Amino acid sequence: MSTTATATAAGGRRHSVSVASRTHFIVLGVGAVLLVLLIALPFFGSTSLTRRLVDFFTLLALAELWNLMLGYAGLISVGQQGFIGIGSYTLWLFSDKFGINPFIAVIFAAIGGAIIALPAAALVFRLRGGYLAIGTWVIADTLRLIVANIKQTGGGSGITIQAASEMSTGTRVPGVYWWALGVATMAIATTYLLLRSRTGLALKAMRDNDLAAESSGVNLWRTKLYTYIIAGAGCAAVGAIVAIHLLRVQPAAAFSVTWTAYLIFITVIGGIGTIEGPIIGTIIFYVLRETTSKYGTWYFIALGVLAIIVTIWSPAGVYGWIVKKTGFMVFPLQRKLQIAESKVAPPQITPSGGGVAS
Amino acid sequence: MDWLNAGVQGILLGGLYALFAVGLSLVFGTMRLTNLAHGDLTILPAYIALIIVGFIPFNPFYAIPIVMVIMFIIGYALQRGVLNFVVQSGDVAGVIVTFGLSIVIANSLQQGFTANSQGLDAGTVENLSITLNDRLAIGWLPLIIFIMAVVAIGLLGLFMGRTKMGRAFRAVSDDQEAARLMGINTKHIWAVAMGVALLVVSIGGVMMGIRTTFHPLLGSDRLIFAFEAVIIGGMGSSWGTLLGGIVLGLAQTLGARAFGSAWQILVGHVVFILILALRPQGLMGKAVTA
């Protein structure tokens, strides 16, 4: 009400909506340099470092995709492991059975994930709220049991990815690394571009109030479907990358709900609904895992307790806390209203401003 | 196993699934909370019974009332101490917190009791059966479990329909604000609802512990079966849930009979998916989804 009134009172004053600030160009520059360094890493970094970063980037990609679904489309999935598993097995199918180069087979795995996501969405979207989450879990469990019951895939004991095993370490590790880095970058870029687009506005409107969004003409179902398919394809690609990385795929591991436990932890700790949150979350998770995972069950208990505490008492996560303290977002996604001139110092509210609609 | 025998086993197993399912839907119904820790909270009673019979060497059957009281207290405390904070924060917070809780419970049980399978020994009743003819024999234990499950579901229905507390549950479920204005303490009601839900499932939890072995990681299967029974039967109807549980139990045992035991759970999932695709409101649900 007051802003509208001010604009009317000021008459010729111009206002504009801006997204990025000057600082963001510096951030973009730093980001570009960092990306180039990361791309070049296999040439100067050790093999073990490269391997560790594969873990890091696969988790980051998964977390970003999960965050896209949850933080923006309001879809709570605890079944992304279904797509990870499908991706791993599609990779095996294309590389070992059809003889396609494993690094190209990753693309087929992503397509496989997208294809599975379509009927899966048609099913689980019938469920409301939290029941949708269990629905996605059932789908993932169904996929696991189907794969585990097929003799050709080695059943429950799993199967070795021959094509990946025959590769030399010098080819395989950098290749896997670039794919992992690529998928993580793509996940972030897709989320960013999607949110800057028209669909992104729809997603954010939906997150904030789905009823209001729908009555403003947002097609909820289609928007959710796109998000679900993108996440399904991305998770399947990650599953394929992990399969090349580990040289072996096993239903219990590939379709494990532990994946989801990690994603939830990463996204919640970092901050749901932001691009930066999962990045921070993955770093925290990674450090925690390297230092405390030897404690086994205690480590998982700590992850669970932390997720509960953060959700209840600090739902914006670490990044939310940073934004609150500094007011700065690395990825410019918020639209800021800027009034060009301020000749009239205090905003005037005209009580009977004709034609002012709020 | 004969087809008829498999069918009877399926129906008896279904009663147990229904018992787990009514707990899940009671919580969802009263506070719109999807409790992903529900499965783990059906495993917990078996471990509590294990501790009790470790101290007092009597038949685990007698431990059931004690376990029920303990589970009610756990449920009440859990709701007031943790879950009440997320009831009004929407689905997402509820799912995340209960998922975290599920991890905490499963791993705590693993820490305290190892990942090995455990069992509760109820003595000879475990092996007694009624032989109807040379092809069909009904075990006493599965039959007792089924009867107890049906009685528990019936009593829960009476509790919801006839008692003051049950009315309060339904009032809070229908309109939280209006219920609060009428002087209902919603925080207390939610906690009682969680307590009652866990009290009911603990009967099944201990009985299942007597019938088969159990280990800390069974929770996710239990949650999924309970959920499938709710959706197959149709939400908001406890007899529907019983039917849903029986359909799921039948699908599993007949599936195992037809394709082998590795297919048991998968056939159950397939039936669930078919129902969700063809009749999303469930077998006995009303056409309008909640």
C-alpha cells in the first residue's frame, strides 16, 4: 500500500526491478576462475584428491536437485535413490550389454531416469503432502526389487561394470571427475536458470502459496512434473557416474535410502530453498563424514539429531543465517525494487490517492 | 505351501498390517503429520519387550500391557517434546523431522542391540496349530495376532466415536482453530493421539516379535506396508484400512506362492501401484481426496 502510494505521489519518478548487484559480477568472475581451476584439477591434483572430489560433486548434484524439488516445487521425495539405482543399472546395460562407451552411456542413463520419472510422477502426484514422500519411497523400493529379481543383472549380489573396469585409472578417474563436476555444475545452472525464468516465478509462487499460485494461472501439475523429471534425470546421471566410479553396482547400495538421508541432511543443514545452501551443506557433510564416520551408528544418530534440531529451531539453515547476518546472496535470485530518484525525501502516503489500488 | 493355505496366511498377516496402518493414519488424520518414523516405532516395542523379559522371566505375552503403557508415554513425550513444533509448519518440516527421527531410532537400536536378528520366545504356542484338513493348518499364533488386531482396530473405532477424547481428536482434525476456541488444548490432544497410536501399534510390534525375528532395520518395510494398507483401503476409514491390510497381506503371500519368496514384497507393491493408478481414493475411500 505505502509503496504504491509513494509511486503515485512522486509522479514521474522511475523505478526499476533489479536482480544482480555490482558485487555479483565479482562473484561471477571468482566463480569462473574457480570453475576453470576445478576443470584443470586432474592435471595437477593427485588421484586420491580427484576421487574424493567425485564423491563431493555427486553429492552436491544430488542435493541441488533434491533442493530444486523440495525448496521450490514443494515436492518432498524420499525416493531419489530409485533414480540413482536406475541410472547405475542403465549405465551397466548400455556400456556392458550394448557396448557403448561408459562416459556416453551416462547420457542414456539420464534419459532412462527421465523416462521412469514420468509414470512415477503420474502415480505419486495423486498423494498429498507427506504421503507423497512415502509414495516415492515405495516406487524406489519397487524398482530395487525388480532389479534384484532379474537374474541377468546379478540379482541381489550385484554386477561388475566390465567396461569401466577395463579402462585405465588415468582415463577413468579424470573422466568420472569431469562428469561429476559437469553434473553438479549443470544442476546448479539449471536451478538458477529455471528460477530466473517464467517457470521459476511459478515455482516460487507455488512454494509460497500454492493455492494463490494456481488461481493466478500457474499450472501446478505441469510445473511439478518438469521439476520431478529434471531431478529424476539428474539423479540417474549421478547413479551412472557413481557406477563407473565404484566399478560395481549392487541393488542394496544403489537403491539405498541412505542416499536420501544424506540429501536431507545436506540440504537442511545448508538451507532449503537456496542454491547456496546445498553447497555449504555438502561441505559441512563432507567434513563431518571424513572426521566422524568411523563412529558408525553414532555418526548417523548425530546426523539425524542435527537435521531435527535445525528443522525445528533454525529452518533456514547455515546459509539462511549468513544471509540474515550479511544480507548478501551469492546467486542473485531475489528481485529488488529500486526507486531511481529520491527528490522527495520521506515517502508520502496520500490518504485519498485516486486510483490507488493495493 | 498350498494356495488356500497361502490365502489364509495372507489374511492373517493382513490383520497385522492393518494394525500398523491404523496407527499411521490416526496420526495423519488428527494432525496431518506423516510420521516416517512410524515403522521404527513398531520395532521399538519388540525391543522393549525384550528388555522386560530379560529382567522378569515371564512369557512375552504378559509384557504386552507394560509395553503398551511405555509406548504411550514415549509417544506423548515425543509429540510434546519434538513433533508438536512441526505440526503447524507444513508437510516438509514434518517429513524431515520424522525421517531424522527414524534414522535416530534405527541406529540407536543397532547401537544398543547390534544389527543381529532377535526373537521373543513365547514357548509352545508358537508351534501349535489347528489342523482343518490334511492341506490346511492355521497356526494359533497368527490367528491370535489377527484377532487381537481386529479387536484393537474395533476398540480404536469405538474410542474415536464414543469417547470425549475421541471427539476431541476428530474436532482437532476437522478444524484446529475452532477446536482451540472451544477450549481444547490441541498440543495435549496431539500428544495423546501419538500416544494412542503407538500404544495400538505396540500390540502388533510385540506379537510380530514373538512370531518372527526382528532387527533394527525392519522399520522402513513396516512403514511402507502400513502406508500401502492405508492407501489400498482408502484414507479415513478404519475398516477400509483393515481391508487394505488384508488385500496387501493376500497379495504378498499369494505372490510368494506364485513366484517364490523373493517376489513377496514386490507383488504387494504392484497391487498398491495398481490401486493408486486405478482407484486412487482406495477400495473403501470416498471419491473426494482429502
